[in-house]
Amino acid sequence: MAKIIGLIFLIVFAACMATVNYFNHFYARQALQSDAEQLLYQFHDALLEAHEVLDTLPDPEVFACNPETVKQLAYLTFEHPAVRLLGILHGDQQDCASEPILVDLSNYHERILSRSDHKVGENYFLSTAGQGAGHLDLLMIRAHGDARYFASINPFMVDYLAEFACLDCLEYDFVIDGLPKLEFKSRAMKQNSVIEYKTSRMEGALNVDLYVRGTEAFFDYYRELSWASTIVFSGLVASLIAFLSYKLLTLRQSLERVIKDAIKFNEFIPYYQPIVDSRNGAVIGAEVLARWQRSDGSVVPPYQFIPFAEDTGLILDITNRLVVRTAEDILKLQWQNGEKFMSINIVPDHLKTSELFDLITAQIEERNLSPASISLEITERMQIDDLQAARKSLEQFFDKGIELKLDDAGTGYGGFSYIQELGISTLKIDKMFIDTIEKDDVKSSVLEAIISFAKSSDLGMIAEGVEDQYQVDYLKQRGVFSIQGYVYGKPMPIGEFQDWLQARNATHSTS
Ligand code: C2E
Ligand code: CA
Ligand code: CA
């Protein structure tokens, strides 16, 4: 069991790792999009902030550079983080700035002020400056005659985000339309980009587009980032599933133990359901149906344990118990002369050894029963792997005078090959087809087909699950007289079955 659990753990773990890894691409794309949206949002805020700061300053022509005014500029940039640098120019001369940095503004006069392109309002211009080596600065300029302020706008988190994820794996391009066009890049990537995302925002007449591109290295970053969590996640899922499998397996084992105990303590008992000839109401036999009578007196129906018992092979022992009990009860009912039969359900596994045959012949001999008092029924619902071997095993029963019925005829694997190969003498027509009587169901044509097939092949028929007189009459008209169903009687334990038979004899002999 430890091996199975270990294997389950490994398979689930591997499957989880593969799945999560696949989704990492998806996460990277999501991250790229949310970065871009955030960035654009901040970009707009910065534009407004720079405008506001420049607006608060006095007319540049009256602004005199001295320690006091430099302090004022420094204070303003400190107050507005989006504005990196604030300064004043007279002519081509940078007079003073918030920090003692010289911004490369050569030829700005020709580049900017002489062009109306970059005008964003009365006396306000936008331009780039100091671009190079992957560094970018956007300038907002307020002009007044020969004097002008400039505010260098921090390109907001661009570098931070790129460095946070990976160097040179992300590139941001801003395009400002409506000027008509101002374009600037965050950095030059060394690798080709593999994903791209574009987002736009309209602010007055300004339309800002942001393009973000990421390289394979950007994916790798997310792959590595989620590596640890993938292992933890996969480990947790695999442990959970391994634990549940363990519980299920031990439950199965304990159910197996409980059933084995029940076999030991003879808790599986036969119930008998009568089979009646509808022409004269005479009981012609009964089907043996297993019930699990627990020590507390409760009775467990077959669907709760038969499938499991069949799966695990425990059905073989259960059947052995039922055979012995049935043989005893045949004597109690005085059915030993073989005029009436007890029909016992078997499964294909019963035909793999001679154990069942040996047991039944021993019972017949020991109690002096007619072999005709016992018959077998095998369901068509289960596959028989080796029909020839099964047939060989069945020959022993036939030689002895024990016949075989095909249960649930028309519902399963075997079809007519079972009938031809196995030596079936009687078909038990399943309740499924009996239920189609009265309903004008398409399946009722199947019922007709089964009946005509049985007649032409000279097979006996027993209709199962017959619940009302209408069905009895319908079947009688078509030559099906052997009826098993609630219309006559439900499955009963031996005592009740004896009483039922007695009551029936009494009414039949008086009527
Ligand atoms: P099955 O062999 O087809 O047995 C007939 C089932 O139909 C029985 O259910 C019976 O009670 C039910 N039945 C009969 N007439 C009527 C009716 O008029 N109306 C309705 N609604 N039902 C009716 P049961 O006893 O619950 O058994 C269910 C199944 O369990 C059986 O179906 C059989 O496949 C399996 N089984 C029972 N005992 C054994 C056994 O000893 N060995 C094996 N291998 N299987 C068994
Ligand atoms: Ca049956
Ligand atoms: Ca059946």
C-alpha cells in the first residue's frame, strides 16, 4: 500500500508542477498588463502635478535666483515626487535649479520653443531632454518672454519596475498624441520582445499611449518567482490526494474485513422470491437473493455489498454459504424431488474452479436432493473472458442435471453469443423491459424481439420485476407464463416464505 500511495503522490505532484508551470506564462502576461495600467495612471498624475507646480511659481521674469529661491524650488520638488528637477532659464542660460544639476538643454530654443507642436497650453510646452544611455526625461516648460521654468518629470517607476523584474527585459514607450506626437522610450532592450501590451488614456486633448514590451527573461522571472510556491502548492495537493487515497484504501480494506467477519458469522442469508406459472397460479420455483443480516437485526440490501463482494472475489464465499443454506431450506420446503427449483445467482469467477460444483454435488448427495431442485443463473452484465473454459466448467453441471438461466437477458455484454456458447436453457427477461409494457416505449420492441428470439430458439422464459396484472396478462398473451415479481411476492426469508406458500396453498385449494 505504501508503494501505491507513494506512486499516487509522485504522479499528482508531477501533474501539478506541469500545470502550474504552464500557467506561469499567463501570470507573466497579467503582471505586464497591471504594470502598464499602473504606469499610465502615474504618468498622467505626473503631468498634472508638473503643471500645477509650474503654475504656483511667480512670473519667471521677476524670479531672481538666490539661496532663498533655490530653497523654494528644492522644497517644491520634494513636495511633488513626480517632479524630479525644477529650474529656471534666462535665454540659453540655466540660472538655477532645485539641485545643482545641469540639464542638457542645448538648442532647446530651436527644438522646442520655436515649434508649436509641443505646446500643451498657453505658455506650456512638453519636450524630452537628456535622452541617452537608457535614461529618459520628460520636460514641461513654462515660458514667459525670454525667461522660462522647466520641470523634469520623473518617468515614474519605469526603472524601478524594470529593475524589480529584471534588467533589460522590459521596455516602455510613451507616445503622446495631440501635440501632435511626442515619443520617448524607457530603455533599449538587448533581446527581442516576446510579449507586448498597449494601453491608452485620454486627458483633455492629450492622448497618451503606452506600449510595454517584455522579453523571454521577463517570463523567466515569473517562472523563478513562482518556483518555490509551485513546489509547495504541488506538494500540498499531492499530499492531500495521497491522504484521501490512503483513507479510501483503508476503508476498502476495513470493509473487506467486515464482510469476511460477516461470512464467518453466517450473516449472509438467502431470501426467496417466488416464481409463479401465471396460467394456474402454481409456484414453480424461487430465486435465491442474498441479504446481509447484521448482528443488530438490520438487513442490508444487495446493492450495498454485492458489487464490492464481486469486485473483491468475496462473492465466492458468500455464494458458498447461500448454497448450504438453500440446500437446507429445500428440505424444509420439501422441494427435494425437483418439481420446483431454487435458482442461485453466480458470477463468471465461479466457473474458474470446480469449488462450486463440488459443493453443490456434495449438498445434493448429502441431503438426497434431486439435481433439478437447484439451478444457476448467470448475469449477462458481466463479461466472461474465456467462453470455452466457462462452457467446459458448465458441462459438469449439465451432466449432473443442473440447468443454467441467463439473467438480465438483453442488457449486457453477452448477447446471443452467451446463449449459443454457454448452453443456456432459460432467459430471465429483465425488469427494464417489463417496465416498457403499457408505456409504448421504444424498448417494448426489444421485449418483443427477446420473446420471439426465445421462442424460435426453444428457450424457456421467466419475466422478472412484474408488478401488476396488466403486465401478467400482456406476457401471457405472448406466451410468457413464468412470472417473478411483486405482483405475486417479494423476496422473503425462509420462515416468511413458508408461511406465504402455506397461505397460497390454502387459497388455491379452496378456490
Ligand atoms: P437480480 O438477480 O436481477 O434479482 C432481481 C432483483 O429484482 C431482486 O433485487 C428482486 O428483489 C428485484 N425484483 C423482483 N421483482 C421485482 C418487482 O416486481 N419490482 C421491483 N421493483 N423489484 C423486483 P435484489 O434482491 O435487491 O437484488 C438485486 C441484485 O443483486 C440482483 O438482481 C443480483 O444481481 C444481485 N444479487 C442478489 N443476490 C445475489 C447473490 O447471491 N449473488 C450474486 N452474484 N448477485 C446477487
Ligand atoms: Ca438473478
Ligand atoms: Ca435480473
